[in-house]
Amino acid sequence: MVKIYTDGSSRGNPGPGGYGTVLTFGNHRKELSEGFRYTTNNRMELLAVIVGLEALKTEGQEVLIYSDSKYVVDSVEKGWIWGWQKKGFTGKKNPDLWQRFIKIYKKHNVKFQWIKGHAGHAENEYCDQLAVASACGNNLLVDEYYETIGKTEI
């Protein structure tokens, strides 16, 4: 089973943000992170999950995602996203990322485990460090959707 640990962060909400993702499978480990100049914490939490799933090289993987984001975990585990999808994400935030998530989610057998943030879970704390460092870095990326369309959804 592939384990994916995720966290997202923003300095100000909205503001500069970043995500941190760690994938583990047996003795293998992969770390991913990026920072954006203007975004939200929820976008970064969701993007951390998406990027982790997109990093998998073969379809049909058994995946357990650890996230401290109730926004992400509850939206999927409680099935809310399927209702949003049927309604074309009308009135919902982050439709671009939810559509991207659904596309990759359907390629694997994914389960979520919510963990309390900043509660001493080693991998979650590390992902938080990656996210914060990315948000504070130089050469921040542009969150195209958020900067052009998404910020009007607040």
C-alpha cells in the first residue's frame, strides 16, 4: 500500500502558500513541494493530495492518504464531491482542483485518514515544514485559476 502524507499552508488566507507531500511505499520515499504567490490554505491542502496521487506511476494502486484537512477528507469520505460534480460545482470553491482530483482519484483505490494537525505526527509535521518553506521561498509560482477567477469566489 502506498501511503501519502500531505499538508498545505498559506501565509494569510489568501496569501503566499505552499504544499508538502510525502509518498512512501516499502523502502521508497518521495517528497514533493511547491510554493505559490497568492492562494488559500484549502487550495494547498487539496493540491498536496492531487500531486501525491499524480506522482504514482501505475494505475490501480491501494493508497492511504493522511491529511489534517477536514475540508479535503470530509468532502471525499462523506461523498460531497459527487453531488458537487453532478451540479457542475456551481457555487463551490476550487472547482478546478476538485475536477483534477476526481480525474486522478478514479485511477486508484484511495482511502483517507484524517489526522489532527500540529499534534506530533512526524510525517504531518514534516509536510507542514515543506509547505511553509515552499510558501516562504523565492520564485513562487502563479496559481493561475485562483489569481484570475478563484479569488472572486471568496
